[in-house]
Amino acid sequence: MNMQTRRKDLQNTIARAAKASGRSPSDIHLLAVSKQQPDALIEAALQEGQRCFAENRVQEAQERWTARRAAYPDLQLHLIGPLQSNKVAEAVALFDMIHSLDRPKLAAALAQEMRKTGRSLPCLIQVNTGEEPQKAGILPPDLPGFLLECRDVHGLEIRGLMCIPPQDEPAALHFAFLAKLARRLALSDLSMGMSADFEKAVPLGATYVRIGTAFFQPRT
Ligand SMILES: *Cc1c(COP(=O)(O)O)cnc(C)c1O
């Protein structure tokens, strides 16, 4: 299958899942997760008109996208991986949205950099819905307080929530839980669903699905 067919298939699957649950397909953004993918496939995706991409590492994203940003002014780059405080300046300069706001120190550093540069990025709070010790993210009981801190203390624009469900649990349970948290807090965006489970995330309210291998190819 070539890039054109894969992308169309994914778009159709998303649209079908949206309509089946009474949602508008245009409310769901397909993010092509380009980490560790070869240049030829990135170029093929751009050729097909894909403009929304996601990366999980700042340095790798800079290498892949800095030059291409100039060539494609309508490009949208999303950071979906852990952000270290010492990479905040690079991240704010390169990305359009951060999905992985996961701790108070990062909120403070992002706010400071955004004030300094005058470049404001909307953010999503990553929630550790499975309360896994090794996983990043705000624990659900801490979420309301963290949201207040982000907004009132730091003045960040928080649009919604993101999660990565535990490997060994049904993803749909975590998507439903994340959606419930977002509803309670009146947050509109939900970044949830990857190659294996985006069809389950769409009926539960995903507005961003993050698709890597199913869009490109298995990572090496
Ligand atoms: C790599 C990655 C994805 C994409 O995973 P696939 O299974 O290849 O679709 C989605 N979200 C995050 C946070 C990732 O790091």
C-alpha cells in the first residue's frame, strides 16, 4: 500500500467512526507521528497534502522540520513526548502545540519562555490515567489543582488533555475516563488514540489522534 492509499484509508476510517457516533469528521485531527521515519516517507506525506505532524523529541524534530517549516508555511507541528526544562526554548520556537505538559516545573518554564518570546502555544495536560509509576503525566486527583495553577499562576492556554493508556489494559476505559475528566473541567480537546486504538478513541471524543506506524511504516 502506498502513502496515498494509507492516508485516505485512515481518513475514511476516522470519518466513519465519527459519523457512527454522531460526530463531525472535521472535529478530529489526524496527526502523522513522524518520529524515526525516513525522509522519503515524510516527503511523500507532504506531497499528499498532510500538514499536521507530531514528534516526541525536540532535537529530532528540529533536524527533521526546521528547514521544511520554511518551505511549508501551513505546517502544524505538535510535541507529544516528554519535554525537559532545558529544551523549552527550542520547543516553543519550533512547535505549534504541546500535548505533554506534565509537571509544575514545566508549566513555569513554558510560561516564562512564552512571555519572553511573545510566542504563545496552546497546551494539553498529559494525564497519567493508569497511575503508572514509570509514566509521565499528572495524576487524576491532582488535575484540577494543576489546571488552576497553569491558568491562574502561569497564564497558560490549556485546551485539553492527553493520555497514553497502560499497555495491558483496555484503552477504551482510559479514553472514557480522560473524556470524563475533560468534561468536568470544561476542556474541549482530547489527544488520545494511536495506530492500534484510534478507532476506539474517536467515539469517546478524541479531537487529536496520533498515528505513527499505520500512517508511515513500523519504526526501525
Ligand atoms: C510514537 C507515539 C505515537 C504513535 O504511535 P503508533 O503506535 O506508531 O501510532 C503516539 N503517541 C505518542 C505519545 C507516541 O510517542
